[in-house]
Amino acid sequence: MIVILSIVVLMGVAFRYSGNSLIWYDEVAAVLLAWITFTGAALAVLRNAHLGFNGLLFGLPLPGRLALFWIGEAIFITVCAIMTWAGWAILEIFGNETMTTLRFVPRSVVQGILPVSAALMLLGRLLTLTSRLREVHEGVDPETREIEHEIARAEEELASLKEARK
């Protein structure tokens, strides 16, 4: 989608520079950007890469960690479920509407990313629930674990470079 967005924008710039502006490129670029953003958000959920308060969560004793974890999960799942339901409801409201500049593209394709991404976020959250719960039980922040892993990898690489110079 990023490649397609780049091509659309470059085409729009080239055509505008030549004096023959494309009427559709701006709307298509905005739709592609929305799709990239929402699918990226779903991927971030699957990778547990959204911003969070891990310092707060992992700074608590186990009972507090578990309580905060389950409160956060309940809120996240509820919000995603509501977004999925509302997204499908919005699609019904649009009916047979189409994009303004591309009359052959239904509005449901444009707006369909909301319920699709919300459902993917919900699925991603549920698929990673056991591993995230295990991390909470262990009390080790996954970001700290990742940082330690990268430091160890960098130290190994540095040691191998020193050996190669000898």
C-alpha cells in the first residue's frame, strides 16, 4: 500500500506540474493513508508495539500487575468490540454511495477499514493474551528484555570485530 500511495502521489505531482491535474489522486491518497494507518495499528497490536505504561505496570507487585493488566484488557477489548460494531453500522448507513472522484469505488470500500482493523486489533489482542499474561506473571518488562538482548548482540558484534582486527 505504501508503494501504491507513493506512485499515486508522484503521479499527482507529475500531472499537476505538466498542467493536467488528476482530480482523483488527492482523495485516493487520503484513503490509502487511512488504510495504511489502520492496518499498521492492527499490526502493532499483534506485535504489542503500541505505547503503554510498562514502567507503571511492571513496577507493581504481582497482584497489582494482574489487576491493572486485566483492567487494561477489558477496556481494550470493549473499545475494539464497539469500534467493530459501529464500523459495520456505519457501512450500512452509506448504502450505495461512492467516492466523490471515482464513482465506481463504493464508499464501503473506503470506510471498510474501520471495522476490519478493529476486528483485527481484537483478534491480535486475543492471540497474544497468553504471552503477555506470562510476561506480567514473570514481572519482566518486555522492553527491558529487548534492550538487554540488543545490548548483548551489540557486545558480541563488537567482540567479533575486535577479534577480526587482531
